[in-house]
Amino acid sequence: LFSAITMAPRDPILGITEGFNADKNPAKVNLGVGVYYDDNGKVPLLECVKKAEAILMEKFAPRTYLPIEGLAAYDKAVQELVFGADSAVVQEKRAITAQAIGGTGALKLGADFLKRFAPDAQVWISDPSWENHRALFESAGFTVNNYPYYDAATRGVNFSGMLNALNTMPAGSIVLLHACCHNPTGADLSDDQWTQVIEVVTARGLVPFLDMAYQGFGDGIEADGKVVRRFAEAGGALFVSNSFSKSFSLYGERVGALSIAASSAEEAARIMSQLKRVIRTNYSNPPIHGGQVVATVLSTPELRQLWEEELAGMRVRIREMRAAFVAKLKEKAPAHNFDFVTQQRGMFSYSGLTKEQVEKLRDNNSIYAVDTGRICVAALNQRNIDAVIDAIAAVL
Ligand code: LMR
């Protein structure tokens, strides 16, 4: 059985962390994975999380099984965050939300559910997209296609290409869209462009699947989540995966959710009954701790306020690092223009570095980035930025 098994390649993102962890150079820098580090180079444990954990700890509550769809208080709080408590979908009970094992788990639940009920549909993801999108939908059995997205010449979005592609997809096609902070490019659509996308998706009967893993890292919680609400208002089937890995710095707790908006409460109930079967046959029910922490923070006004402040702090620090990155490169590599880095949103910059340059950074300086040139700006800090800039200037 085992002799015929070939070695699989390392994961394009998490495989970088494996290489980084094995590197003995004390000056190593991991700009690969999408993780926020503070200015001391540490993954923060948010104050709001500490306070919520203190409240939970005092309860010494038993660790019983959660319901298949997760903690009710969590699902409710997440649904209100995602769609808005006063939105029509929430008020009319047309939305369902199930706790998931991180954003990836939410995508997988959505993919397995869709494969069951739309087996002949094809999936469309942006070119480029998060590496795992293709792998995940393919492993659920779908054919995965790309729609044009990034325009390397303008460092922005090839919007006419994207719109043309949407206009030619067969009805029922599943379109994966990044709600904010596009991963890997950092290039987002404008409000006006979203209006056009929503129009086409609705008119052609496409199935939008919004992936929102970085809410709060672009322009703020409200602003980043706006497109989800706009899609929900447009009516039609809607899938939303969201994650608290980054926004709560709860990476290892695997806290995310899948929300689906339907056209009636009765339809939503049927959807939930089937989604529960998908969950039950995958992992039965989700773990308890991370969901309790997020539910406690979101539903306790002082903690929620604190969370919003802490998230804003992370967002501002990333912006500062973008500005410093551009200013320092202007000095060290004046022939190259990196101004676009300050326009990009979220944790990432599609830096334009080639695979060869990325390899040189790794081999010469123990600086790790994704082969595509994606760098995690959220891993830069006052201590490592000069070394990173010198190394990039040397490979340019
Ligand atoms: C990333 O893109 O680096 C993050 O979403 C982490 C991951 O799971 O790939």
C-alpha cells in the first residue's frame, strides 16, 4: 500500500513556516504566512481575549459537546456581525450561521454542501487567489477556474476583465470573492466596482461565496464588511465564510463560521438541516473554547469596544509599516517605485518580487516570503525592517 505513495510538495504557505522554523539564523524573518506580529515581533494575545478568558475561567464550566452547528451565542453574535443585527436577512430569519474550524473549515463546509446540492456547477476564483482556495474546492470535487483579477501593469484590478468573465459564466456558477483585503494581492474593488459586480452576479444567477478572513484590517470592521451586507440586500443565495484567526489573534483556536443567506426562514431551516449533516460526518461538532471567547467579547459591550480598539491598533501599525517600507526603499533602491504598497489593503503586499528574488532572500538572508512575491507586511517591525529593506534592495 505505502510503497507507491509519492512525496507531496510542501504547502505553498504553511510549508514556508516549516522551513522558517527549521532555520537556525537568529535574524530570520517570516514574511510568508498571514499572521500579525506586534512591534516586538510577537503574536499578540489581545487584552479583550484575556479578559474574556478570565470570565470563562471563573465559571469552571463542564466541557460538554456543543450542538452540531456550534455555540448558539457565537452563531448569533457572528451572524449579527456579518450581516448587521438590523438587516432584513437577520430580522426575517433568512440567514443561518454555523461555527466552523477557522475560515478554512468554513470554506470546506460550504464547498461540501455545494457539491451535494449543485454537483454540476463549476467554481471560479480570482487570478491569483489564496493558494488554498483552488486546492480546497478541487478536493471537494469541483472544477476550479480563474477569472481575471490582478493587473500587474497597474498593480490594481483588471476590472473589465473580471466583469467580462462574470458576464460569460453559466448561471449557477459559484464565484469566490474576497470581501476585503484581497489575498494575495492587497488590491480591493472600489464601492462602485462592487455595485457592478453585485448587479452582474444577481442578474446572471451566479452563486456568490464571499471569503472574509481579514475583516477590520482594511478600513475598519464596518467598512470591510459592507460588501457582505450589500450582497445580502440584493437577495439570492449567498455564502459567507469568515474567520477570527487574524482579527482576534486566535489562530490556533480555529474560530470561524459559515453563514448562508436564503430567501425565506423555511428555506434557511432546510439548509441548516443539511449543513448539519455535512458537519456531523466531518468532525461532529466544533471545539468550545475559541467560540466562547469570541462570543463573550462580541456580546459584552466593554470587551467589544476594547476589541475594536485593539483591532484598529493592528490596522494602524500595518499602515505605518507600509509607509516605512516605501520610504526606506525609496532611499535604498531609488530606481524602483514601490508607492503601490501603501495603496494595498490588509496584511499582504504583492511586492512584484520574482520567485528567484524570493529564493535569494531566503538563501542569503533567512527572509521568507511566498514564491509569488507575496509578503506579509504585518510581520515587519522597527527591529527587522531595515534588514529586510537592505536585503530586498540587494536582490532587486
Ligand atoms: C495566509 O494566507 O497566509 C493565511 O490565510 C494562512 C493560511 O492558512 O494560509
